[in-house]
Amino acid sequence: MIKNLERRIKESESDFVKASIAERFMGRAPCPDCKGARLKPEALAVKIGGEGIDKIVEMSVENARAFFKNLTLSDTEKTIARQVLKEIVSRIEFLSAVGLDYLTLDRASETLAGGEAQRIHLATQIGSGLTGVMYVLDEPSIGLHPRDNTRLLTTLRRLRDLGNTLIVVEHDEETIRSADWVIDLGPGAGVHGGKIVAEGKVPDLLKSKESATGAYLRGEGLRPPLSKNRPPKAWLKVRGARQFNLKDTDVDVPLGTFTCVTGVSGSGKSTLVHEIIYKYLAKNLNGAKDEPGRVRSITGTENLDKIILVDQTPIGRTPRSNPATYTGLWGPVRELFSMLPASKARGYKPGRFSFNVKGGRCENCEGDGMLQISMQFLPDVYVQCDECKGQRFNEETLAVRYKGKSIAEVLAMNVSEARVFLSAYPKMVRVLKTLEDVGLGYVALGQSATTLSGGEAQRVKLATELSRRGTGRTLYVLDEPTTGLHFADVAKLLEVLHRLTDQGNTVLVIEHNVDVMRSADWLLDLGPEGGDKGGNLVAAGRPADIVKNKASHTGRYLDLPASVPA
């Protein structure tokens, strides 16, 4: 079996095949010789402050900072190490300044969240001390608790004050209000956007009547719903969670509610929700094979029939995957085209209108609409197919038209256009309306899955679940679904999540967005800090309860309106 897999990997020229084999049949295990330390015994024998290099890199940024600051050296050693120690402490300080105290120094890069990787790059730039540089940052606040976001903004101002220019793409209110200059694009998304609606200093933005951002900052426009304070139908009781930094933690998740898991970065949110709750329930309810993290017991699972993770992983790995195929909309569309008189006269079946099988697709690009060109030592590039001009189908297939449109033209429509075009078909309209409800009216039906952002992919998955007939006993897990969303889109998303909850389901969300926290029925606040100082349940209850809890960092940022019941 192993020899056969090795042969297939060596013989295959397809990166996709190699990745699929590796994902299905291969895993990682610590090296039996070095026990994961990566170095020879001779290198590990060298000690500083009683610790080898393998133990030092296992420290968190915070612990490493304390270790090097308190390092006791002889006068000779101080002379030798002075410049090196200065560099080490300085770089550790930069990592701390961007809110990464909880990360271990040996953390594998592929396990970092996008926001964490971006902040590491930012720390590197601060350390370089360069001036006259233009930095472009794309949503650096992703994954940051409001407490940590304040520290990040201090760092950005420090870069600016060195004489640099920062261009930041952001939806975070505190970041917008901290900017020296704001450029607001819109007025809508996709084909409805692309114009500068307002620009200037923050007071100029607040005066703009065309700006949706300005309306939100003024307290007007579409506002997120506040907590509905739904009573729990039952409880999912987690006892003795002790994976990673969770400290034998007990947590009660109210079922039939919209629950938000909060806490500063590195407090244990993802570990609790993904490693413990999701993997445990996926194995027991869905028959998944992944082993859950260490936990003594989880009870209350009889009140659920399935668990669904709506995450930000791509909805497909190839250009052929798109919102139409993922949501199941493409099948009915192909059925529609196969029922047209022109199709019946030519004997065309639904398969004729698939870009995954031979017959109706363009064989030059095999239905991709794009051709992949290998660049040897550079990344592959994609160019439009010169035969079908990106339409994916051959001329005979494109000759069949519904309301004057070919199937390629339907595929090129955005969701809002398609909903009007296909208004005679309630089943298709339901799927399209749900995509609109989650703020994706601007996305083309055939937009390649590889070009969708993480937030867009997550909302496609959410819309797919919403369009299905549910049982009302499902637990939905979402990880920071507001990533990449404007304030108005967050309000739309929250309406959708409340609709799921109103159907009797449980929605469990990891979030730092204050609007989401205010909208939840129940908050589970972990911490009090990140890394070794996290992993405890600091507070649990309604948003109004968390505001009163002096130990909760989250409570200080909720700032609930007076209309919310205490």
C-alpha cells in the first residue's frame, strides 16, 4: 500500500493528485531520534541559562521576553552577547507590540491565521527601522480582540511617525476613526461599486450623505440586531477540556440560542470550539474520523442530530468549482437548458451543459475557461482559453438559449441578476435569494472558487445551509464570519444567523466583532489573557451580564445601549 502510494506520487505530474494523496493517506509524527527538536545531540547540548535552544523556541513570546531579560551572565559573557541579546529582545518586543504574546517561537507558519502572519510581517518591518516606505495592509485587525486592536493601532502610528505611509484596507470602526485620511468606496458591491463615495478626514466622512460607512459611524443606516435573549432549550455540557492551553475548563453551551465565544487573542477560543466541541460532535453525530482534543466528557448531544462547520476554507480547489456548483444551483440550471426545444431537437441531456464531462464543454481548456501555463521555477499562470474565449462550452452548446441567453451568459450573471432572470423557478430563486441575504448579490454564479475570499467562501457555505430544509436540531459552528464585511453586511449576516436560530438550531460563533457580541443571546468569554495565561472561562451569560463582570476584557468594550435589558 505504502509503496504504491509512493509510486503514484513520484509518477504523477499533477500537484492536485499529489496533494490529494498526501491529505488522505499521510500524516506527521515526531522524529524518533530528536523527538521533534530537529537538531543533533551536539547542538542540543549547548545551554544558555540552563536551557537548550529546543526548549527556548518552545516558549511563548511573553515567556521568552522574560527569559532573556532575566538572563544571568558573567561579565565576559555579557560583553560577547550584548549586541545579540539586544537584537533578540528587540525582536521579541516587536512581536509583543502587535499582540502576539501568546505565540510560541517555534509555531509552524502553516498553522498561523492570516491575521497572525500579517502581524509577524508588520513586526519585522517595525524592527527594520526603515523610513519613506509605503506599507499596504489588508485587514490587519482580523482575529484581534478590541483590547489587542488598540495595541495594533499604536504600532501602526509608530510606523507612520517614522516617516512612512500606511494604506490600510479595513472595516474596523476604531481603525477608521484613527485614520488620518479615509477613502470610502461604493456605493454598493461588485458591479454596483467601484466609485469613490467620500474621502477626507473622519469629520468629512461623517458629513457625507452618500457614504454607508459615514451613516454607520453617525449611528444611522442599517443597524445590527441586538440580543433576543432566547431561553436555552437544553445544554451541551463540556467538562474537563484540557487541550493546549485549556486548563481543565468546564463550559455550558445553551442549545437553541445564538452563542458567541469571545476572548483576547490566544485565549483558547479555537481550541475549545474546533478541537473539542466540533471534533467531538462530528465524530459522534456525523461519523467523522478526526480525534477530538482532550476532554473528560461532553453531555447533551442527544439534543442534536448533526453539527456543521461553516469555515473560511475554499469551496473548491479547482477553477471549475464556483458558487453555482457548490450551492447545488447548477444542476437545476442544466436541467432547464436540457428541457428547451432546441436541446430536445438535438438530443441534448443535462450532461451536455456540464463543463466537467466531454460533449458540450470546450475541449481545448476542458471546461476551465482558462489554460494553465507552467512557468518552471515561478508560480503557474492562467490565461483565457483562446478557443472558447473563457466561456467553457463549445459553439453547439452555446447555441441553445433561454430568454436569449446561453448557459455561459447565465454563468456570468451575478446573483442578483440571476434571481430576476430565473424568477419563474422558485427552487432556484430560494437559493439565489439566500445568497443575496448573506450579502453576495454581487458575486458571479460562475466565479472561480479559487478567487473567492475566505469570508465570501464562508458565506456561500452559510447560504447553502440556509437554503436546505433543516431539522431544527443542528449546531452550526462559524469562525469569525464577519471577516471582510462592512458594517451594513454584518447587520445582514446577523439577521441570517438569527433566522437559523429562530428555526430551533444552535449557532456557535467565534468572534471579536462588538456588533456580533451585542447581538448574541449568550457569551462565553475565555481568558483572561492569551497563551499560558488563558484557557479559563472568565465569564458566561447574556451580554448585559458580561458588561458587569470586571474580570472580563470583553465586557469593557460591549457598551450596550440602554434599551438592552439588564
